[in-house]
Amino acid sequence: MWVFDEMAETSRAHTIGVAVDIDGPVEALGLQAALDIVSARHLVLRCTGVLDEDARLWMEDTGAGPRLHRHGAVPYGPLEQEIIARPVDLVDRPAWRAHLWSADTADRHTLLLMFHHAILDDESIGILIDELQEAYAAAVDRRTVDLPAAVADYRDYTTAMRELADAPPVDAVRFWRSYLAGAARQAPYSADHTRPRFGISQGAEVRRDIDAVSATALRELASVWRVTPFAMLVAVLAGALAEWGGRDTLTLGVAVNQRELVEPGSVAIGMYSDLVVLRLAAHRPLARLAEDAFAALLDALDHVIPYASILHVLRDERAAGAAADLAPVTLALTRGGGPVRHAGGTMWRLRGLSMPSISRELGFVVREEPDRLHVALTYAQDVYCADRATRLLDTFVTTLTRLPAELDQCGGNAP
């Protein structure tokens, strides 16, 4: 959705970025051509935000993607920190930036891409990198780009979602009001530091990899228990949060991918992800938690409305001394093609960037890759200390690594 507070702190908290380390000779003109080709394919990559008479943000086509900023003969570390410290605003033209750093040698480069999170979600970043690689290889090889046909106009999707936010279905409003009754009055997790007043925190990140054996066990156990792998991840996180935070009941924001509303199997780039809130009784066996999470996901998807509308439904309860956020903890599942890729005689290695400001206290992202699961926890370091955040991630990861034994014990029998 394109409705955000335009305070500087909020813009900073909604800035995301990725780095692509490139080995091999890079043709800067070819890279600029790739940026132009991909931007021409996806409306949202050419857009800026404009305010209407009701002070709401809409997107306007600027007609072009970003210009490639080239940097050389400077130390990389300070340059990266300088780039990620500058927030991307929705009114930038367009709302993302591209920087290419080159070492003194001709075969070591880093492409830094910075975005406002309102223009694309995690899955879109993977699609963008794939398309940039193909477009760059085509430019270098002087051949035609081999990419799928362009998808539907992103404005159709944003218009439909805004209409849904302005007039949510009555049954959905009733469902969320009943399902989350009392949730806004739940006390926040115990903090190590005083929470910032406006909910914008200094971000830090810890990461772990899950081996292929455990990743396979996750999928197989989900099949045995007749749930989805994502429901399994929700259950594992709920159990970890219960142990870490001492909660009997918890709310969890989960990212829902709505690309299928555009076109089945679409490779569309945009902000197609939104949060739905799940409420779970946490202290239960994993099989029961997975069952409950799956049922809760189905109910939420049957009554899906924008997260902002869920907050609006509960506005009276939240105004009466309630928590500032229903979903201080979020979980997203994304798919990646692997960290190492090849294009135009170069090797690309994708890595995430730890952003300086975030708007969620705890955000889990699980990325499916061909030979593993990659888990990243972004946490508010002015709310939680590093040791405590790491302990939560390790509890989550430890449960995942025990799934092969859980699969052996259940012997293929549903709960």
C-alpha cells in the first residue's frame, strides 16, 4: 500500500537494500542498460509518490528507472554505510537507487540497490536480480533479452487494494473484530531498553543457515501432518516465542503474498505482500501448533483485508491504552535462486544489508534456496540486546534442526 507517514524517521525505517558482489569485468554501460530494460518492464520501478487532495500517496510514472551512480578509489566499508544511511523517500524519482563500487582491480565490484519498501517486497527483489542478470548478459552479448512477457499494470492491483481498504467486506470486519478482541491490550514483550517513542528503532540482524536435511524434513513433516510448510514455520516460531517471551497466547504478523491476484505464476515486481495477524495458544506440542497455525491461516485468508484496515477495525481498543502494534513480531517466507549466479562473464553473489532503522521489533525472514533454508532475524537493538535476540533465533533454529528426529518418531502418521 502507498499510504505512509512522510516523517523522515518513517522513510528511513522503510528503506531496504541489497548488495550484489560481482567478480569479473563489469561494463557499466551494460549495467545501466539492464537497469533501463527492467525498469521499462515494471511500472513500479519507474514511479514516484505524489500526494492527492486527501494527503494520500499515489504513484506517478516518471518514465525512467534509476541512474547508475559509480564509485571508485574509495574504501568500500565507509561508502556502504554512507549509502544505506541515506533514506529513500517515496517522492524520490524513482523510489530506488543503484550504486556501483569498483575496486582498484578491474575484477571486483559491488552493486548496491536501495529501495523504499512500499514499492517492492522480498520476493520482488529476487525477481529483480534475476531480470537484471539476464538483461545485463544480453547487453554484454549484444543479443535480445530473454524474459517473460510483461504482466498486468501494477496500478490495477494498488487500486483494487485501496478500494478494499476504503470499503472492507462486512463479514471480514466482523471476523477481525471478534478474532482479535483483547489482542491490542496484550502487554508488549519484556524489553532490555526503553522503547523509542515513535516505534522507529535502530536495526540489527543475525542470520543462520538450515541444512538440506532439516529443510527436507520440514516439508515432509508438513505433508504428514497435512499442513503447509509455512504453517510449520509459524508453529516453530510460536513455540520459540512462547519459550523466549513466556507467553501463553501470542499474536504474530505473517506476510501474505498476493501475486496470484495479478496473474497465476506471475513474475510481477511490486509490493504484493501484506500482513495478516494470527493469534495462537503457544504452549502446545508442535503437531498441535502446526494444526492450529494452518487453520488460523485459512481463516485469515478467507477474510483478508489490508493490515491497515485490521488496525482500523480495532481502533477503539487500541486507543484505550493499548499496544502500539498488533504485530511486533513478523514472519515471511521467500524463495531465492541461490546466492551465486553468473551473467555476462561475471559471477554475482547476493547478500542482504543490515538497515539502520526498522519499524518492527522482531522480523523473521526465511528464504528457501536449492540446498538450504536461510534464516534472518532483524531486531530493534534499542529495544533488545544482541544476546537476547540471538537466543530467540537460536531457539527457532534449534527446533528446525530437530525436525528430522520428529519425522522419524511420528513414523509417517498424522496427528
